[in-house]
Amino acid sequence: MDRCVFCGGDVKEDIVTLDLRVGNRLLVIEDVPAEVCQKCGEKTFSPETTKMIQEIARYKPTPIKEICVPVVSLKEAA
Ligand SMILES: [Zn+2]
């Protein structure tokens, strides 16, 4: 079993949802295979997956759905 490069925790294969900033837009990518650290939650991706994520960020395919994202300001909330 692999170990997390950050904390040395156990790493497990999982399918995750990734949020990515592309310019000033937020892009959410679902069904991303990743190795997830069970201790700190750090996600690592295979070189293949990383390449696919980069392609998506570059070519922005038609979204399957859109979601509403709440935005808060730390200044306003204080
Ligand atoms: Zn970790």
C-alpha cells in the first residue's frame, strides 16, 4: 500500500469530485479516480488522470449540469 507523501498516512483508491478554477470560473469535475490519504485527505492523481484534467481545463467541454455555489466573505462574516 502507498503512503501519503505529506503525512505518511494510508492512501486508498477512490472516486472524487474535483473543483478547479479556470480563469474566473469554477469548474467541477466528477468521477475523478484518485488516491486519497485517509489521514489528511490529500488527493493524488495518476499522470493519465492529471493529463485528462488539464485537457478539460483547457478545452472546457459542455457541462452536464450547473450548480449554484454560495460565496461568503470573511470580512462580511466577521
Ligand atoms: Zn496525508
